[in-house]
Amino acid sequence: MSEIQSNQDFHGKIAIVTGGARGIGAACAEAMAAAGAHVIVNDINPPDEVLTSIRSRGGSATAALADVTDRAAVNELVSQVAKEFGSIDFLVTNAAFSDRELFYKANLAGFEKTIDVCMWGPFNFLHAVSNSMISSGRGGSIVCISSPHAFLAIPGAMAYNMAKAAVDQMARTAACELAQYRIRVNLIHPGWTDTPGERKFFGEEQLQREGSQLPWGRLARPDEIARGVVFLCDSGSEYITGTTLSIDGGILLPYQQMSLRIKD
């Protein structure tokens, strides 16, 4: 019987992280760099703080500005990365946008942007990077940051719910089609996570109050989600593909469990 090992040594590997300027994306970029990968940090805004943080810890990263909804720009970005570094080993699709309104009152421009960023954005990178990985013949690992919104009908978030449901099916279908090339595709469902994006909808006091009512008593930290990404990309996890890792502090436990929080 072989010894159980967890390598988590990504030296010489190239990773692309989308939406990497803040929140979960920034944490994923930092975690991948800490494991040794050279990280291409994609965002529509310059990810200067993330690059500084990574480099201050001895990591390696470069910025790659592009709108995930612009397929031509994504194709060019991926082509340039492959040309410069020879191959792409990891992809983390994380870029997100969400407007929250009742669908029958929604500003459809925001509704459509949510779909474009959260569904077509991951697809554009998945399509381009998969073709690059197939061409290199080295396999690879792709992690799509999805959400429990994929199966929970959260009121006021129809566009986001729809997009995340599509991402789940996209990733699982890709896992089927890419297994022959030894390209693994997995999903992560973060629970309610303490990110700058949450403050678009909630104030600090509300986040603290609502977080205290969750089974684990607080919101997730972005670095806790990032650890799951590193685990799924680790070569020691090569038998994991087409699966969903929930990192949610028990948020999906039965409602009675969540509301009562029975203690000894």
C-alpha cells in the first residue's frame, strides 16, 4: 500500500486566478503563490495590493487585466500566458458580480451583467485554458468557485442563482469531457464569506449579527476557501474530479440545527 502524501508544492507551475484583486480571489492567488506557483492574477482592476502581498512573502505573481466577459480578451490573455510560460497548470475561476433585486422589478442591465460575469466569465476561461492544457499534454486542475445559490432559490438573486446553477453543470460536464486528457475540474461552494463584496448588500453590524447566528458562529474567511482550492489542485488529490467541496461552516445543516444551536 502506498504512503499517503500531500505534496502541495506547486513550484514550476503556472496558475491563473480570475477576480483576484480582492476577497476570495485574492486569497486564492496568495495561497497558490505560497504553495510555489507563479500566479497570473486576473481582474478588471489592477491587483496591486495582492501582488505586493505575494511578493513580500517571497512568492511570484503578475497581473493580467481583462474583462472575463470579453472572450477575445480572455483568449489573448491565455494565449500570451501559454506562450510566455510554456503551459498553464491551474485555473481558478472566481470573478463575480451580483445585483440583488426582485426579478420582476430588476434593472435588466444589472441582471444581464450578473449572468455575463458569473456564467460566461467562467466559461470563457474554462474554454481557453482547457484548450491550452490539451495542447500542452500535461493535464491540469481547474477549480470553479460556485455557490450554494446554485441550488438554493435565494429571493432577490435570480440572476446569480441562475448563473451559479449553470456553473455547476458546466464544471461537471467539463470534468466528464476532460478526464481523458487528465484535466480535473472541481467546484467549491463557499458559505457566507466575509469579503468586500458582501458590503455591497450588508453593513458591518449586520454581518456580525447574522454571522453569529450561523452554525459555526461566524462568517467564513477568504483564506479558508483558498485552502480548499490548494487541496483540490494538489497532485495528491488527482482522483478527485467532478465533485463539489462545500466550505460553509454548516450553513446547509437542517434549519432546526441552525436556529436552535443546542449546547450542553
